[in-house]
Amino acid sequence: MFDDDFFNNLPNEPIVAAHKISNTFCAFDRSIPDKDKQEFLEHYLTAMGAFQAFADAYALNFDFPQLSGDREQNTREIRSFFYTLRDALDAEVAKLTVEQARSKFSSRFARASYFEIPEENLKKLQLLFNSIRYEVERNQSINDEARWRLLKKLEATELKVQKKMIDLDRLWGFMGEARVILSTSGDDTRIILDRINEIARITRAAQSKLITASNPSEAAAL
């Protein structure tokens, strides 16, 4: 089901990669007749172990099933985990894919163009970044590895945000990964998710107003 080539070719965005892993598992599972699924338990266990290693590497905290000595129960629990994961990520990946593609191709179709974030919204973004940082640092439901990864992603995003930007991929990538991490970190992350939704609103506003540079050197300077 999974081999080195599969993992070497996973998308760079953890949320999209997790979605691809779950989709691949589900496709494999559907190819096995119901009466034979327990015979493939070793494959299922290997898939679960591989995904747990992936989650550890990206500090993603999922609610993994508790396995036992019962083959039928283990098979059922692993299958349920991957199908639930796939369904949970479907909407987020679809939205992230569309938004990133729109940002990417908007700039490609108008080569000497850029997105502009008004000064007022730049200030709002900085306040939102500061608020997210504060809330992530103090929130006890976020594990240490996830907290470190989220703060590093936030810092890298902050450094790339400026008034004129060729694309908005950095912002969309941060929001997608943050939502995945926070979705498994407890109910008291709502305030952080609200801040992320506000960043999404500002980003969409910038994305809707692609500006064509008056001359090539203006776009090249970005």
C-alpha cells in the first residue's frame, strides 16, 4: 500500500499529504472483499504505524484508535480511523486547493501583476498574528510539538507578508496547517480559529483585487 516512493512523492503541505494517505488507504480497503479484510490486518497495522510516524514528524495530534488482541476489532478500528480522517479533511483540502490554485494562476495569467494588502489590513494582520502567538503559547490543550510547529509556521508567514505580494500561498498554507493542528487540540482553541478566519477574510479581500503593474520593473521589484 505504502512504500518509499509513495512517501517521497507526498505533497509538501501536511494537510494535503495526510489527505492523500487516507485516500490511498481507503482505496486499498475498498479493493478487498469484506469477508477477506481481516486477512489483510498486517497491511492495515503497517499503514497505521506509517501514518503515526508521519503525524509525529509534523506534530499532528490525531485521536488514534486503541488496538487490542482482537483481530476483528483492530481491523474495524483502523478502517474507521482512516475513513473518518478522509472525510474530515475533504472539505479543508478542497478549499485550500482552490484558494491556492486561484492565487497561483491569477498571477500567472497576468504576469506583471501582484496582490496588494492595504496598510490598514497589514496592521490588522500583525495584530492577529500577535494574538494567535499569545493564545498558542498559553493554550494547554496544544501539545509541545504542535505548538512549536505552529509558532514556526506563524513566524515564517509573518516574514513574507508585505504590502505587495506576487502570490498569497504563504498565508493560505499557514491557515490550512493551523486548522489541522487545532482541530485535534480541544474545544478551547476557538479563539485562535476565529483569528485565523479573520486572516482568511483579509486574504480573500486582497485576492479579489489583482493589480496589474504599470511597468515590468514594478512587478520585478516585488
